[in-house]
Amino acid sequence: MKAGTYLHFLRHALQLRFDSSHLVPLSMNLHVTHRCCNRCVYCSYNREAPNLLTLEVLHRVFVEARKLGCRRVNLTGGEPLLRNDLNAIVAGAKQHGLYVSMATSGAPGVEAHLEAFKQCDQVMLSFDGPYDVRLALTGKLAADASERAVSVFEQEGISFWTTTVLTRRNVDQIDWIVDHAKKHGSQANFVLLETQDGNGLRFHPAPEDVRDLCLTDGEARAAIGHIIALKRAGAPIGSSLPYLEEWLRWPDYSRLQSVNRSSLYRECIALRATCELQADGRLDACSMAFAHTQGVSIFDAGFAAAFRRLCTKSACQSCVSSCMLESNLMFSLNPRTVWNWLERIR
Ligand code: SF4
Ligand code: SF4
């Protein structure tokens, strides 16, 4: 990341802190498609949703988002590798001066998208543990593809991080996953299943299939405590310690959002500094807002107007939604979180 981009983030983080009306989409989560070739048991995506974000639309979004202050875009899905024009999407975002990260399962194969990966600033690979665990949770295609992605990334010199969704099927594999990250020069990240929250479960097509995968309160607390111990001992874990500590002090893992304020940040700043663009053109303020707000379509008035019309008055004041919590700590300029990321991002 360039020095000017750091200064841009710092200036806006200060404005967000001292001016409650300040609104800037510093970071955008962009669902380039909702289609996916995998069948992860915990997935709630509606894979039939239309994909209206053509390359042309995306270029307009990058221009408008950049003008509004956006500097980071995370390409996600569905599965981004199903876009044949992925290379052009990444190139477009880079051309507009955006820091680009991409989240992928590696399926159906990373080989066809090496140019796109090489242009990305950060690659996040879904990786739920040893092969048999991945097979059970994500299916054969993704289980094989993630293994292949690790070796292709190594051969091609593409650095990557892993993301693990913690479930009862892999909660005893945390050490294995961290060792795997160490062996491959990667950083391991852990997130809670969104369906831990009864609200998230509402959107799952077969809630009975996933209910037994949710960690109990005691299991979640023990797992997070263990991840903190590993992080403190210097293990390659990407998330910041304040993020993990906030996770651990969370009162009830069956609710991932709360009306109470976090002790680590004064209010939800991420709501005014991030946005989430769905493949059908719906823009939301945060990744969990879809559950309780309408969102605004960028096809009604363009990205900039849609962003200004977003509802930024939320009932929740804090959450343990993975990247939203980390964003809140970053935009609150939590020193340990800022340092954690300065040490890790290029
Ligand atoms: S790879 Fe992602 S989008 Fe695809 S089924 Fe798995 S969780 Fe859902
Ligand atoms: S606290 Fe979290 S879930 Fe709630 S509005 Fe903020 S970012 Fe979204």
C-alpha cells in the first residue's frame, strides 16, 4: 500500500471519529457474482440471484467509489473465479488506484486466473482444515481445489492467507491449520459461522443441516481462547489481538450483533466507512445489514447517490462479524490493530 493511501485512511479515520456526519466508503466488499460451483454446508447464498455487475458497470463503480474516497475493494462471491473477465475486473480496480483483495475457494481452479491473482494485493483462500474435514464441509471440488491452489500459489510466488470458518467439525483442528499456515508462509484467519446467530440461520436454505455445526458457547470460548494463546506465542494468525479479545469477551455467541457499545470502540464507525455491493446491484452499509435494512440499488441513481442514501442508523452498535469488527477497530485507530495490519499488509 502506498504512503499516500495510509495518509488518506488516517485523515478519514480522524474525521469519522470527530464528525459523526462524516461518510466515506473507504473499503468496499464487492460480490462480483453470487454463482458458485461449490456446495459448502454452511453457505446461505442464493446462487440463483441475477448478476447485473457487468465489467462496464464495475468500471463506473470503481470511478465513482474512488471519487467518494474508496481505497480498498475486496472481491468476493459466490465464487469470483467463475467470472471469465476476472483479470479485467482486477486490472480495472488497480487502474483506479484501489488496493485489491480477493476471497476465493480456489474452485474450479486458480490456474486460469493467475494474472488476476498476481495483480491482487491480498489473496484470501477458504481453508477449513485437513482434507477429510474440507471434504465434509465444502465438498470434493473445493477440497481438491484449495489443496491445488496452495501449491500453485507457492510455485507462482503468490502470497495468500487462509480463512477458516469455525464449526464443530474443525474446531479441534486449529493447531493443524495454524501449522499449515506456518509451513506455507501464510497467515491463518478464523471466523465464526454466520448461522451461529439465529438471524443468520433464517437465511440458510436448510437450517437443520447446519444447526449441529454451530459451536456451543463453551466451545466457541475455548476455541477463541486457544487462538489468542497461539497468537500471543507468535503463531502466524492474521487477525489483530484486540479483534480476538473482543471475540472472547462477547457475551453470547448465538447473537453476533449487539445494541450495546463495544468497550474497544465508541460506536460502529464501520457503518459510515464501508459498504457492501451485491451482484444484483444492491448496496448495503455493512455485510450484516441485509438482514434488517432494504439497501439501495446502484441502478436507480448510480453508486455515489446510492451510497449517500444508505441507512447508516443501525440498531446495533457492535458486532463480532469478522471483517466488520476488524474494520471498526481499524477506523477507531486502535493502536494494536493498526500496528498488526501495518506489519502484515504490503
Ligand atoms: S465457496 Fe463460498 S459461496 Fe461457494 S458454497 Fe462455499 S461458502 Fe458458499
Ligand atoms: S455493529 Fe457490525 S453489524 Fe452492526 S451495523 Fe456496525 S458493522 Fe454492521
